Amino acid sequence: MKKNTVGLALVLLSAMVVPAFAQTATAPADPNNAAVIQRDINQERRIEQGLKSGQLSTGEAARLEKGEARIDRMESNADKNGSISAAEKARIEAAQNRESANINRLDNNNIQGNPNSASSQRMQADVQRDVNQQKRIENGEQTGSLTAREVGKLEHGQAKDDRQQYRDGRKGYLTAKDQKQIQKSENHQSERIYKKKHNDITAQ
């Protein structure tokens, strides 16, 4: 009887401890941060889709990446204090709205790209990498493996990648050498994302 009582007490105790640990292991995502990162992913996807359909040329996609870089810098600066305020979110959303209008305008002008050209294929691969990196940052923010400050630092890295794509693609095409430079920057960013997601710092 005594053994059964002790066993029951241990079971009840473990039932209380496990949920408590689960609650403190990760923190809920900052809704402002989550919203702006998801919008980044959506807009990068639209750029990629424009390239694949031929509605965007390599040069047009490069100019749009300049706008993406500006948004990433705004997010990076907003996250420095640990969260994005409602006012900061509004300013970022205004910039994202302008970028959305630019994507729509370039998608529907008279300039067409060749999605099967080597240049477009290179830019498509680079933009797809942007989408993947942003999704990894979003996942880290949602699971609590990235703090808001870490997200901000990583968005600074995303801005650097976007600027590199703009600088190399603004002439209207991407060479193999250009893509090698961009991939080098993207590889560094990928390493930073991994390290920050697997360090001992977690959102509380």
C-alpha cells in the first residue's frame, strides 16, 4: 500500500512538472515580429514567381531586392530593443506596402524576362535562398530558439544579401562570378542562422 501511494505521488508530481517546463522552454512569438517576417517571405516569393513566369527580368528583380534590403534594415533596427513596437510595425508595413506596389508595377509593365536564361535561373535560385533563410528565421522566432535581438541581427544579414543581389544584378544580368559572390554572402548568413538557433540563448 505504501509503495502504491509513493508511486502515485511521483506520477502526479511528474504530471505537474512537465507542463511547467514546457511553458518555460519557449516563449510565444512576438506577433509584430511574426507578421513582418511572414510578409517578407510572401514578397520574396512574389519576386521569385515573377522571375519564373517571365513577368520580371533579372534587372527588375535586382531593383526589388534593393527595396527588400531597406525593409530588412528597418526590421533589424526595430528589433535592437528586444521587440517591435506597434509604431515600428506600422512604419515597416508602410515600407512593405510600397514594395508590394513596386512588385505589382514591375510585374505588369511591358518589360519581360526570359525565365530559362542562365541569368534568370541564377537570380531565381538566389531569391529562393532568401525565402528559405527567412523561413528559418521565422521558425526560430516562433519556437523561441531565437530572441528578438537575434532576429534583428539576422535581418541585418538578410539586408546584406539583398544588397549584394541588387549590386550584382542592377546591370540587368547575373554572371556565374556574380552568383558566386552572392552565394558566399548567403552561406555566411546560413551559418549565422544556425549558430544563433543552436546557442544557449533562448527567448523567455
